[in-house]
Amino acid sequence: MKTAFLSRKLLAAALATAFSGAALADFSTPGLDPYAAGAGFLKPQDAAWGGWTRSAGNTLYAEWDVHSDSAEDFWSGTPGDPQGIYGDKKAGADVGSYGVAPGANLYIDYAASSNTYISGMANIFSGMGTNPSLLNVHLESAQTVLTGPVRVAYQMEVMGGVWSSIDGYGVTLGGLAPTFQAVTGSTDFTHPQMGVTMPVARYLFYWDLASAQNAYNIGFTIDGGTSLTQYSVDIAAAPVPEPETYALLLAGLGLMGSIVRRKKQA
């Protein structure tokens, strides 16, 4: 169940502006900077889950906001279909990237997501209805820069039909459930063109993997009436626990040992 749905007015306006050409980048829209203080997104150098500097050394990074780059062939249609709505869709990282191959893309499987298109704000919009949009963020290393355990952090912002449970998005990495997930921010946003107010939510997911991968595929679902507005992936060697973490672990093990000894004596 969702906390809110896009209104009929919003749907009509979104359809009217979907291919209008003058796309509005949400990153530059007041109130929709996900990195604003307390908004929800963090760079790994500023995050408790991070501990590395984005775009430095052996790290990978890719981030998406505006989906209107025709060079990335978002609309890969067929002859006679100028909108390209019958092809799988993809969009390249436009905010920035580091250490990843040029094929870093968001993919949308049209066969399973026939109601998905670019909105007038250059977001991925899953149209009203019961069909969800099945999305896949794919990236590969430009070279072998990571070995051993790694942490993969995925942040995303959605607007409109926001799931009341974070589990509703079904986010996985290569089929694996996240090691950790959390809602990191929420707000209401009034569309500057439509005058409609809708909820915005931001989420964090990360995975701790035993070894680096050649390719990373993050799959998830957004339901009808939802826009995927911005998202990023940061990958680096898994953070080394702080000394106090080890101290807590050793203290816990010692406590468990004393409990076992007492049970044996009893």
C-alpha cells in the first residue's frame, strides 16, 4: 500500500509534457537537491556507510538524474515508431561517473514495463495502472581496480506513489537482498509547472560482498504513479571496522563465553 498516489491532474499534465522537449532537471529545481543538508543522499566520504572518497583511487561511481540524452539511445525503437516505445530503454549516467565502463546504464525492460517513459522533468515515470516498471542499473569496471571484499552502496530518490514499506521496491544486487537498507529522507514537492504537491522519498541500500565483481546489476521495481528521479551507485573496498567495533565484538564474545561457562557449572 502506498502513502500517496499521483492525482489525475498530475497524470494528465505528465502525459502532456512527457515529450515536450523542454525537460526540467530536478537536480537544479529548488527543494529537490538530494544532497542538501538532511535531505537523504550522502557522498561516501561523508557517510557512516562509506569511509572512502568518491572518484579517488580504487573506487567506482555512477549517478543519474536527467534522462534525455539521445546519444545514450534511451528510446531504442523500431522503424515507424519514432517515440521508440517498443524497444528496451536505457540511459547513461549524466551527473557523473568514475572508474566505470561507458556501458553504465539504467535499463528498462519494455516487455515488462510497457507503461514506462520519460516525464516532462526528465525522470523515469511509471504510468498510472497496475503494471510496475522493472528497472535495472548496470555498471562494469573500466579496469580491474578492486579485489577482495567490497561494499556496494545504492541511493535512490522516488516521487509520487511512494511505498509505505521500503521492501516494496524489491531492491536486489544480482538477486541478493541488501546487507542494509533505510529510508534516509522524505519531503513534499510542489511541481513548478503543474502546481501539484507530491511526496518525495530517498533510500539507501548497500551490500557487503566477499569479492569484487566484473559487473554489478541492481534490480528493483517502481509501481504505477511513481517517478524515479535520481540515483547513484558507489563501490569501494569494504570499510575496515573501527577499533571500538572490534572492542564491542570482543566484549560480546567474552560475555557469551562466561554465560556458557556458568551453564556448564550449573
